[in-house]
Amino acid sequence: MNEDEPAGEPGAGERPDAPHRSGLSDHTQQRIGNQLRSLYDSLVQQPIPDRFRDLIARLDDEAPNSEDFGGA
């Protein structure tokens, strides 16, 4: 590595198209993926808090018309 190459970038002798391994086994990556999907699914099924709904409603009420942006 020289001054012109940022740390972590492939050097002159390395192939830039070589796959980068994370160091985790396929099984471990699959377990993490399944756990993240499960967490996301449970999060998506929760109701939207009232304060978020109120905020969205206020933002919708204050939304500018398309005419404000030079629209037809």
C-alpha cells in the first residue's frame, strides 16, 4: 500500500473483483439473516404510535400544492 491508496482498498497485487469474505460461515450468516427477518416481521406488525399518525396528518395538511413548485 502507498500514500495514494486508501486503507482497505485492494493493492496492485490484489484482484479488485475477488469476493470479499466476512469471516462468518454460511451457517452463521443464515442464522443472523433469519433472526433479523424475524425481528423485522415482528416490528412491522406493531401498530403505528398515535404521535406518528398525528405528525403525518399535520404534515399532510401542510403539504404544498403542486402549483407552489411551478406545476400545472
